[in-house]
Amino acid sequence: MTLIALPGVYAPQDDTALLAEALRAEALPPRAETLDVGTGTGALALAAARRGAVVTAVDISWRCVLSARLNARLARLPVRVLRGNLLAPVAGRSFDVILANPPYVPAPSGAWPGHRAARAWDAGNDGRLLLDRICQEAPPLLRPGGVLLIVHSALCAEDPTLLRLRAAGLHAAVIERRQVAFGPVLRGRWSWLRSQGLVEEGQNKEELVVVRARRTS
């Protein structure tokens, strides 16, 4: 279905599609309790709900929350959408599946632009401002056998993601990779990325990765 995105809501891109593919490959338990962190339009939440999951979606933006609620209603799918900062709205709960497509683009500003459109993609100098928080806060919310699926760019490095999740007791590995052309944001800051050693001369594509992390006990 065509998803509605209110003004200022980032429309689904290649990273959303890649994470949706990883979700389709996942064997879900019946009525899997699923969390979609940073839901945006609700695309991933709806993908999980179509598979019979019991879905909670979270976003810090009211426009995203309203977009996701509207899309769930139009799709006639039962998705609970909450407003809040990352995993704070679901503290104390546990899940079979956690999906995360956080902002991950390295930015000249070290701060997260919490009240501008760029908060949908900018994530500090190394792109890991929110990614590292998810790696820390998500593992305790996974049930035994539960799975975290998280997508981000290789520009912000996959090894720290794997190391943090493994340190939290999860079995973590990269399960999907895809080369995609730079979008307007990366093209606009190519010179800065080059000065930071994050891209090579002539590079015009980035690699997206999906990390799967499973709690074994």
C-alpha cells in the first residue's frame, strides 16, 4: 500500500526495504510481541502486523506517530503507536522481535537535531549517537530466543554494533548487505565525509547492513 507521510516525516527508503526483507525471512512465533523503534510512517510495524505479530511502534515525533496511526487505520491493522524517546515508552516490557532503523548518518554537528527534519537521519560525528543507545537499551527487552534486527550504514561502522550486542550477551552477525547510491544528504556533505576519512575519492555509494542479534537464553 502507499503510505501517508505527513510533512516532515521521512518516507521509507532503501534501508526500510532491506530491513523488511530481513523481517520476512525471520521465523516468528505465533502472535510475536514486536517493537518497531523510530517507526516513521509505520512501514515496518505494518509489515510485522501483516504476519500476525502484536505490534507496538514508537517515535519521538508527533507527526510520525500520527502518520503511523493513520497508515495502520487505513490498512486495518492493529498497531499500537506511542510517542517517546527510543525505548523509554516500553520500559519494563519484553519482546520477541525488536526492529530498529535509527538515524545513522555522520554529521558535522556532534549534537542530535532533535527539533528539525534532520533528526530523521543525522546522528552525530560518527553516526552512532542513537545507534549505540539502542545497542545498550534493546537487549534487556528481548525475551529468550528474541531477535533484534537493526539496519544502518557501513559509514558508521558495523564492528561497534556487533561488539556492543555481543557484550550484552547476544549472538550477533551481519545478515544482509546492499550497496545503494548516495542520496541528497550524503551528496551534500561529501566533502566533509571525505575530510573525515569516511568515504574514498570518487565514492558515490554506501553499503547498508542489517545486523541480527539473538538472545539465546
